[in-house]
Amino acid sequence: MGTPCEIQLFARSRQSAQQAANIVIADVQRLERLYSRYRSDSFLSEINRTAARAGSISVDDETAGLLNYAQTCYEQSDGLFDISSGILRKAWRFDRNILPDEGQIQALLDKIGWHKIGWQQPKLSFSVSGMELDFGGIVKEYAVDRAARLCQQVGIEHGLINLGGDIKIVGPRPDGSPWQIGIAHPRRKGKVMQSLGLASGALASSGDYERCLEIAGVRYGHVLNPITGWPVRFLASVSVVGDFCVVSGSASTIAMLKEEQGPAWLETLGLPYLWVDVNGNAGGPLMENSSM
């Protein structure tokens, strides 16, 4: 999935641990084959070829589940979490130290909006040509949750799944102690801002520090507002702990997108979280309680 991945498992034998790991790796690779936007043979690419011509396509139950969740996120975020906004990457190139042209952004905004998509399971239809979908904000976290469940199904009771910083715990360590997990500092590369002890659940983070531009002293991160087409500018990072990684991941991203309202919105969720703004201010229950 274009990111470092890690599986730590405790099992009765090396062979059983390897078998569990192989099952997880195969499933992650399966999801990448289905939903990678970088593969022309993926099902997502087939969906996007249909979207390009404003057509319709029927999807399987697994894809339908992802679309249903994406729709829920769109509704609960007041339209800020929108899986049709990935097309903005055509304007925002974080491998080039140059800002995009406003005209290009505006042209892309015309092709963004979940409300322009018809979704009635199993049929997905597009009313505007040139649209695209991107499951990047959902499918990696979904893969983490599936990996943990697959491990449990083959008898693994103690383990940790980490796909690019999206983490799910498969029970505590064998001695009952929690796994120690560090939350990266958004402005000090390689530094840990807070350490957590997790015996269960999941942790996901979103921030402006992994992919960004810095021009004339201003940082432009990769979390893009689908309404303006520009990067968020208030929060530098958000981390959320929950039962499921997909929920933690979407919650952290929505909080980033809500800008100044992000901390207050996080408070309504009832989940442990930590936020840091671009001025270095921080808050949330995870600042106060590092063992869970």
C-alpha cells in the first residue's frame, strides 16, 4: 500500500505465526489489487473509467460496504469527508515545490461531490463526467481491521497490526501488559509526542506532515478541503483511539477537515483523542491518560 507495514504476533509456534502472517499479507495484497488507484487492473480503476464517462456500474458486497461507510462519513462531516475529492491530487503535486493554479483547482471542484453520485446498492452511477473515487481514506484502515480479525480467526490472541501508522491490537502482550505505541510529533521528525499503552482497540492519525509543501514559510499539507480545494490550515495532527481502525481513521481526518471546529467535534464522539494545532497547542484525553 505504498507504506511501511508491520505485523507482530505471539503464537504457539513459529509455523503458526507465519501461517497467520501469510493470511494477513495475502488479504492486504488482495485489497490493494481491488482498490489501488495506481493499478489500471483494479476494480477501483474500472469504477473510475465508468465515472469518467458519467456511466453506471454494479459493485460487489464488499465494495458496497465501503461505499456505505463513505456515505456515512460524508453525511456526518457535513460534506467534508468526500471520497470523490481525491481528484484534487491532479492539482496538488507534493513532489514539486510549487502551488497549483487556482483555475485548475476550480475546474476540478466541478467534478467533486458525493451528492453528484447516485448510490443505490448495488448500482453506482455518476451524473458528471470526469469524476473519480479514491478509497485512500478508508481502505487501509479497513485492511487493518480485517487483518486483526483474520488473526483471531486462526487462534492468535496476542498481536499488533500496523499498516503505515494505522494500528489495531489483537489482545495484550502475553504477560497481559499493553503494547507501547508512540504518536509522532507533527513538527519534529522522528520524535514521539506521546506514548500510549494499548491492550485493545485501534489507533489512527491524520496530519499535515507526511506529504506537504512549504513555500515562503507556509506549510501546505495533503489533507485537502473538497469544498475549497485547498489544504487545511488549523490542525497539524489528530490521533484517535477506537474499537475499529476505520472509525479512528475517518474521525481523525474529519477533525482535520473541520479546522477550528475540529477539537469540539472530537469531544462529541466520546473517543480518546489528541490534537495538535499548527501553533503547537495540544489537547485531548490522550494528553492526560497515556495508558488504556
